[in-house]
Amino acid sequence: MSIFARSSIHMTKKETQEKIALGKMLPLMEAFYTIQGEGAHTGTAAYFIRIGGCDVGCHWCDVKESWNEQLHPPTLTDVIVKEAKVHANTVVITGGEPLMWSLDYLTESLRNSQIKTHIETSGAYPLSGKWDWICLSPKKTKLPLSKIYQEADELKMIVHNEHDFEFAEEQAAKTSGNCQLFLQPEWSKKELMTPKIVAYVMKNPKWKISLQTHKYLNIP
Ligand code: SF4
């Protein structure tokens, strides 16, 4: 049994629900130290915390096993932070859609341990937590709430088809002038869409290309 699973073994259902509501427990899917493969921090080491639960429903999602939060054990946030401290000084909170949960306690604990907090989110739920970096990746199926656009440090648009360029521009228009803009080919369409993204970025240089380099490197 993992250190994470052991952490909640003697808790009642009610206690667990109360702790989840306070962000003192989270449905942890996995946590691992690796290299950030995408976006502005590509190539840098970070500890990834993947939290279960997502109802955004992207048909091309590559982590569908994250969707049902019931499959991922409620785990004490203190234990998650303790493990993170062993590995890295930057943590990336991802999912699933991590903003389905209260992340105030998690980010406060990480920051108290001098760990930088990054998040990858669709923005479909209210922003909680304190962040050193917000990567917003809007999805057509459940659009971001309006407040998060101006908070985003990075906008990462997944390009699955031609219409996604138009959607990317609509979303970019809502961000602040400081937000870095990325177009990333959806993995199953990369042969078709990458050359189109290359041409688009050359015509529209406010955008940069993001590739899922971790998949090319065959790392998590
Ligand atoms: Fe998958 Fe992310 Fe879309 Fe949720 S928001 S369905 S986790 S790609």
C-alpha cells in the first residue's frame, strides 16, 4: 500500500467529506517527479500532482481515467505536500480539472515550504489557491469562468481541427497583455495539425508552438 493510501485508512466517510470540503484531503490520482513537457516551462523539472475528477468532457482527452473522482482515493493534503517536498521546488497541479476542489490549503502549505505552485486548468470552476503560474487551457465543451482570463500567465490552446484557430483567437482576446500564448497540436492529430500550426504562428507571431515533448521523450 502506498504512503498516500495509508494516510486516510482510519477515517470515517463524514470526516473524509469534511476534509475534502476544506481542501485538507484531495482525490489524488497520481504524483510523480518528471520534466514539464508542454508550454512556457517546457524542459524544466517539476513534481506533478494529478487530482481526479473532471466533467469538461473533451472527446480527445488523454487522461480519461481521471474523470471519475470516485476512483481516486481521498488523500491527506499534508501527506501530498510532504512527498512533494522530497522531490522538487516546483509543483504542477493538474488533473482532471483540479479547480473542482478547494486548493487554498494545498497551495498555502506548498508555499510555506518554499515550493512554487503552478496549475494547469480549463478554468471552468472558480479559482482557488495562490499561484506562481497559471496555465489556462480553455475547452469548448465547458468554457472558463470570466475572472480567470486576466489571471492567466499562459494560455494553451489545443488544436484538433481548423476551427480551433478561431476559438484560440477568441480566447486570447480575453487574456491580459502579459499572457503568453501557445498553440499545441492535439496528439492524435499532430501529423495533420502541426504543419498548420507552424504556418499559423509564422503569420501570427504573438503565438508560440507548444509540443507535448514528454510524449516524444517517452516520460510521464
Ligand atoms: Fe481531459 Fe483536461 Fe478536457 Fe478534463 S479538461 S476532459 S482532463 S483534457
